[in-house]
Amino acid sequence: MARATAHDLAEKLVAGDKRALARAISLVENNDPAGWELVKEVYPHTGRAKMVGLTGPPGVGKSTLIGALIKQLRAREETIAVLSVDPSSPFTHGALLGDRIRLSEHFLDPGVFIRSMANRGALGGLSEATLQAALLMDAAGRDNVLIETVGVGQAEVDVIDHADTIVLALMPGSGDSVQALKAGVMEIPDVIVVNKADHPMTDTLVREIRGVLALGHAEDGWVPPIVQTQAAHDIGIEELLDAIESHRAHIVERGTLAERRSRNLRNEVMELATISLRRELEASIHEDASVQQLLDEVVARKLDPGSAAREILRRREEAN
């Protein structure tokens, strides 16, 4: 992409053009150098959107919750961008679930932008390009950026590095929700929502959540509220949005919003640097016969993995 064209795209994006935003996200997702240049150009226009991460077990109704939140936010005349991080297709590596059929009623609304992004095997439940895409949505002037993750588990908590407020969605009568309570995931949410709350096991789940929360400590004086919803019927959504906004008001008042964002951006820098170094290392290993010999020795049990890794790094340092 020519520099002038990239500049034009950046100007259109900052002006709120949805097509420019879609194009920019595609560039970042495809690891196109033009995409990174674009992020660099629009970065000074970021930091204004409210970033909300929504995570939870599969089937809990995250997309339905987001659809209901969009409806509530639009009633308040706020603009929204949604980034849904989906499992990757094993064939195309694209987003398996596409652009969220359940959010289709909002596609034609100019105040709503919805984009799916493949996680491409990222263990944390989020794509490595997620924050870059979220920054582009922020730069496009959206009031709210909602990030929906693939699922939740011990390895899938890196949404905490991408949002100001984390919402954990659970549902009664689900083994996955009970597993989430056991997996240490309860340390990350700022707001907990029990969806499908017309289920007879709702009160039991709420008691279990309160029991787990009682074992922890309130960070910065904030105890995560538990909101019961029936997203499919728009019940409890206003209360959920109020809880999200109360948390934001709390961290703004305490001065911890800036701390969170600083931590998030530092972690993103380290993550991107780690990914880049890993790719370079893998490329050099693939071309180096002596490294392949080292790996063969590990497979033959003649050399342990730790010693092989240190030897690879030593050789790389000498080569540089």
C-alpha cells in the first residue's frame, strides 16, 4: 500500500468511516506492514473509548448478551464497536463463526461496527492482533469497544490485558460454569453476570459465586457485583450496563484506569516482541542443519530440552 494511500485510509478511519476501519483491521490481522504503519499513524487518536472485555464458557450466551448491550447503548445514543474473537477454521485460519449471525440485526446500524477475528490458536483466547484492532476501533471514534473472547479457562484469561472492565458471564446448570469457578478465573472479573437466570439452579450458582468471592480479596475496594440476566428477553441488561459503568467510575475516581491501561500496553509490547522473536528464531532454526541435529539429539534422549534451548540461544547470540 502506497504511503499516500495509507495516509488517506488513516484519515478516513479517524473520521469514522466503517469501510476504512474494516480495511485497516484486515491489514493488521494479515500482519501486513501497512497495517502496523496505520496503527502507528492513528495511535495518537486512541485512549478515548471505553474498553469492555466479555468472557465466559461456550454456550453461556455471550453474543446474545452483547446484542442486548448494543441495544441498550444505542438507546443512550452511544456508538459501539464489537470485536468477537472466534476459534480458527483449520482450513482457512479465518474466523470460524463469521460475523456473528446473532448480531445481524445491528449490521445496518451506522452506530455499530461488528468484526470477527480468528484467534489462530492463541492459547489466551485472543488473537495476537486483538489489541491492535481494538486500538483502530478506538481511533475510529467509537464510544465503546466490546471484546468477546473464545471461551474461558486457566489459559484463557488474557482478556485482562485488553480491557478496562472485565465481565465474566456464567450460566446455571452448566458444568463449564462450575469449572470456571474452580479454574482461578474468578480472579479476573470486575463484573459477574449470571445469564439465563430463569433456570431453577440460578440461586445455587449465585451462592457458589459469592462463596468463591468471599475467599478472595477486594482489589482497590471493589467487590465484583453479580447481575442476573435473561439476555434473550432483554431482562437485567440495564442493570448489567449500570454495573459496568459503576466499575469504570470507580477506577477513574481511584486513578487506577490509567494504571490498568499502562499495564495493558506494556504487556502488549512484550507480547508482540516475544512473538516476533519466536518467528525469527523458528525461521533460523528451520534453515540451520546444526540446530536440527540438536533437536534430533533431544528426540533420541541424548540431550535434554533445556540444554538444547540454551545451546540454541548461545549460538544465536554468537551469530549476532
